[in-house]
Amino acid sequence: MTQKQALEILKTGANVFLSGEPGSGKTYTVNQYVSYLRSRKIEAAITASTGIAATHIGGMTIHSWSGIGIKRKLDKYDLDRISSNERVAKRIRHAKVLIIDEVSMLSPQTLSMVDMVCREVKEDSQAFGGLQVLLVGDFFQLPPVVKRDEINLQNVLIEEVTARFAYDAPCWLRTQFLTCYLTEQYRQDDRNFLSILSAIRRNEYNETHHVYIKKRQVTRENAPKGIPRLFSHNEDVEKVNAQELSKIKEKERTFEMISQGTPLLIHTLKKGCLSPEILKLKVGAKVMFTKNNPQAGFVNGTLGEVEDLNSFGSPIIRTRNNRSIVAEPMTWTVEEGGSVRARITQVPLRLAWAITVHKSQGMSLDEAVMDLSDVFEFGQGYVALSRVRRLSGLYLLGWNKQTFEVHPEVLEKDAEFREWSQVTMEAFDNISFHELTRMQGNFIKAVGGRLPEKKKKLKRI
């Protein structure tokens, strides 16, 4: 399905699961739809499963938006407390469309809690209280984190593994999502590289593909300098960044994070924040912005180098497109109970000689050096490899068997998603342009939006 076809379906008000391979334009399609809604005075709630993902789309986490915070289950008291929270209730009542990005990292329990809260606040028994829901993501990418003690508890007491993926939530079926599976490719333009990524995705990776991968292997000594390095573990990232920073002879400047609020929520904020608690910089250090500020000229993932420090001590960053930006402190918050419960403030930067695979999700890189020898999760290797635009920009220090494996359950489910997308596409292909326009207009009216005024034809005198 093309982006244009998916967009036309979204405009009808249908609940949609928007999927597709990395680089197929999921985020672009979402942004186009949000622009369409805003031009018609319709409020959309833009959220994501993680703080990192939320910064990519200029939204907030679904946990914060819905008021569930860090909870893993809701009782009636919790539901009453959240629904009586004026700030949470107001934004849910005002919203007409709910967008959740990176749904692959959302547990079925969390999705069910969001559904419960929306129904309670909206006082509507329909799924998600009757909101149009757009779920965005690719289940071949990083899955939800399941704590080890929870897995053990499941095995001992229940003797079966609890559902892990969002599509297992009962509300997924009740919402009756139409699947829109994007098939165009906008990130990779290398045919051989695309065939490798597709082979991994379909569990058909073989020696023919591996020949190309082996040609991209490098040693630590001959790996190119000055480009991002991806690792599966944070310890490796911190080690590389510290080593590279120590090589610079310039004076070091330290920026400490300021925090305020409930300790547990502060801990959650710090865990989801890409900027470290103690940021050490020097002129010449390779850095990456960790927050979105399009007005200032940067987004999460913008790469650059510390050029100087201004008179106020703020770092001046020279980006790769040769733009000079002053990186001033920014704030991350958690809202709960009708007010800001915790906030952290830090310069929105991190050292960028190396980053983790987890934190690279959603990025597009021209080049990267990767060490995938310690990959430990299905989809981790696939996410890392698919960050790069072409095979010539890939430099591999190592890999293990799991690097080229995807989750077997997701493999089976993805085939269903593709079939359902085909059914959706064929059904809408049979709808006339006049009828489709009528459906789209009815949705705008139903949610209180404003249809664009028709241009009046000038009469000839």
C-alpha cells in the first residue's frame, strides 16, 4: 500500500494499524495526517510508547497522556482517580483522534489500560471511548521489555507465557483496526542491501546474503573515524564515548542535570532521557541532540560537533549541514495527578561517537560502525542494520547468530498483517471517488471539524 492510499483511508475516520518496513514512511504519513486534521481544526493526541519515540514525533508518552503513569495494572480506585484528574480528563475529552507510535514496544496490558481510561473519561463503551485510533509500528523491531522476575512468575504460577505483544490485547480486536501496510521504500536505495533486510524480515537469510555482510566486516583499527558506532549494550557505548572524549586536549566542561519531584518518577524520567545526568563536553566533541526543537533547527538525532562555548557557558554546536546552534537547557516532565509530578532539566545533548541500538530506533544514518556480536533480543540486529541507508555505509565489527533472526511469532503475524492490508486496499479501491470524499467529509463533521470553504467561481461581467 502507498502512503497516499493509507492517508485517504485515515481521512475516513477508520481505526488503523499503520505498519511497514523501516524507511517505508510511517512517520511521514502520520505527520501528513496530523497536518490534515489541524487544518480542519481537529485535535489529535500525538503519543508514543517510549519517551525516546515520543520526541521523534513531537508528542508525549501514552503513559503520561492517559494518566496511567508507571502503573502496570488498574483497579477501580485507580480508574476513578485518573478519570477525575482534571488535566487528564480534559485532554482525553477534547481529543478526537489518538495516535500511538512505536506500538511494537507497548505491552498488551498497557494498551488495555489506555482503552479503559478513554472509555471511562469519554463515558462511552466503544473501544477507546469512540476515538479514532491510529497505531503505528513494526513488530519486527524492538519488542516490549519484560522483566525477568515477571517471566519467572508466569512460568511458576501460571505455567504459560503471558501475551507479550500489543496485538494480543482484547481491545485490539474490539477496535476493528484496518491494517495499512506501507510497501514503498524511502530510506534504503541499495538493491542488494534491501534484499538482505527483506530476507531477515522473512526468515530467509542465507549464505548468499551473508557474502555481502562479510564484505562489510572491519576491525576496530581500520573502522572509519568520525561516524556513529552502534552497540547492543550501554556499557560499550559509555566506554567508547569516554575514550574518545579523553583524546581531546581541550578544557572539559560539565553540565549537571537538575531534577525536581517524586524520586520514583524522576528515576523514570532519567531512564527515558537520552541526555545523561552528568554531561561532559569539550570543544571538538561529537554530539547528538536528544530533544526536538524545530524552531531552533534541531530534532532528536541531529548530529554535530561542539564548536565553542558562548559567554553564558552554553555549548555551540556545528551541525553536519553546517548550521551553528546554541544548545540551551531544556526540560522533560512527567504529568500525573493533575500536575507536573517530576521534571528534569539538562542540555539536550549526548556524546555521539557511540549509541545503543535501542536508542537508534527511528533514526536514519548515512554511515555507522556496528558491533552486533552481543545482540540478545529478537529484532535488535534488524533494527541496527536498517538504520543505514545503503550497504556501503555499513561497517561491522562483529555479529552473532541472533543478529539475523526475527521473532517467530511476529513472522507469522506479519504475514496476516500483509494479507489484511491487501483486503483493506482492495475494499477501498472499489469505493468511488465521490463516495470516498463523502465519507471523509462526514468524519470531519462528526468530530466537530471545519470543512475547507469552497472557492467561489467569479462571474464574468
